[in-house]
Amino acid sequence: MILLGTDLSFTKAGISLLDTEAKEIRLERIEGKMHKEFPNTWREALDRCKKLTSFIKGLNITHYISEMPFPGGEASCGLYQL
């Protein structure tokens, strides 16, 4: 079983991959220069998606877990975009 977990934020995206059969854990972070303006957030989100896709390419992920932004937060719109 392969579990993928992500913790998305404006400064870094944390990625954890747990392979229970191989007994391996991989940790990765995706850094960028995200600001709270929409055009920059959009470009940065696209870049992070590309890097995440590269990280998980070829894996058969069984479960995905992600932190959910607080809906009333000041930057929640941008975090949901991520």
C-alpha cells in the first residue's frame, strides 16, 4: 500500500510518501516564490503541480491525505487554489 500526504502552504509544499510493502518513507518539499496575488499564485500552483506529478509518476497510490485550509482564513482562497 502506498500512502501520499501533502501539506500545502505559500512558502513550501510538504510531501510524504509511505510505501508499507517496501517499508520506505520519502519526504520532499517543493519551494517557490508564492505571493498572495492571483496571477502569481496561479503560476506557482501550476509549477508545484508539475513537480508533484514528477514525484509520484509511475506510483500506484492507494490513499491520499491532505491538510485542508481553514475556510475563514485570510489566504484561504489561494490555499484552496493550491
